Amino acid sequence: MFHLIDGTRGQRLPVKPANGEGCNGCSYCCAEEPCATAVEYIGAGTEGPCPALEFEDGRAWCGLVRHASRYLDLPNDWADQILGEMFATALGAGRGCDAEL
């Protein structure tokens, strides 16, 4: 099942890359279902777009990596860089696309 995603303001997102190719911000993985990290840390459901899915400059981004404090309800953003790096590592950022159609 495909889900409509909010936040794109009608922008066309990039086409999903082949498995193993670098992430291009197409949002396919996060629009279909939240990852286990989002489920565990922000209580995301198991279906539909991830609530931490962000859009900027014509592509999608993981909000847990970019702005962890927003999604963890922290009082300020002082830990965003450290937490973002931890979430990026947990998600396998930089290892290439692993979303299967």
C-alpha cells in the first residue's frame, strides 16, 4: 500500500534509487512505514508515514537525525548533533538504499 505524505507542498520527490545506491531523499522507506528506531524512541505507529519525516530542498530527511530534540520532546536542542549521529549510525545512514519495493 502507498501512503500520501504531508510536507512536500506539492514538490515532486526523487525516484527511489536501486538497492545499495546512495540515499537521494526519495522518502520511499519512511513514507511506507516508520523504522524500528522511530517506533522505539518516538512511539511511531507501525503503518503510514513516519512522523519524523521532514522535507526540505526537494528531498526528504530523517528528523531524528536532523532535529532529535523536536521528536524526543527535549527542552532544547543542545544534544541534536550527538543524538543525530547516534540515530544515523543506528539507521545505517551512508550504507545505501535498502528499501524494497
